[in-house]
Amino acid sequence: MRFVALLSTVVLLLPMQAFCVDRMVEGFPDLPRDARSVAERYMGCQHFWGEVNGTGDKRDREVAAQLKALRCNEIEQDLAKIKYKYRNNGATLKILKEADFKELPNNSFKPNPLRGSA
């Protein structure tokens, strides 16, 4: 009886594992190469936009360097191009949504107004 209860629990939890992908760690290996590159850059840009404190201190300069290296000033145009390219591929578009912090459930992400400045 305990085995059946344990097995039932495992069977119920297995499907949840598919939804527990940490894209900041694992990236987007399930996307085509060009879409993967843009999605990973977009997540990086959002991450670093959230770290800008606006004081111009050493950390701000480090963050600005990362934003420049990721070409964050171009990322929204690049994302729009990729979405257009894959507009007929629902699976790719669904995965691309996972790159957008604003699309995450129960999200409190607020875009940084300085994000396009790097």
C-alpha cells in the first residue's frame, strides 16, 4: 500500500518537472540557434536592466559594460525579427515567451526605464 501511494505521488509530480525549467541556468536548447541566441540575450538584458541603480558607481559601470556586450540597445528589435521569422511556428513562439520576464506567472518584474541607454 505504501508503494502504491509513493508511486502515485511520483507519477503526479513527474509532469510538473517539465514546467520547472530554469531558463537562466539551462538556456533555450530547444530553440533554433538564432532564436536561442536572441532569447538568451534578452534574458541577460532583463537581468542586468534590473541591476542598474543609477548612481554611476563601480557596479553601475560593470552593469553598463554587460548591457553593451549583450547589445541590449538592439535586443527588442532582434526579438521582434525572430518572432516574425518564426511567426508560423507556435512551439517556438511559446518557448520565446519564456524569455520575457513580463510573461512569467505571478511576476513583479518592472522594466527599468534606463534599459535602452547602454
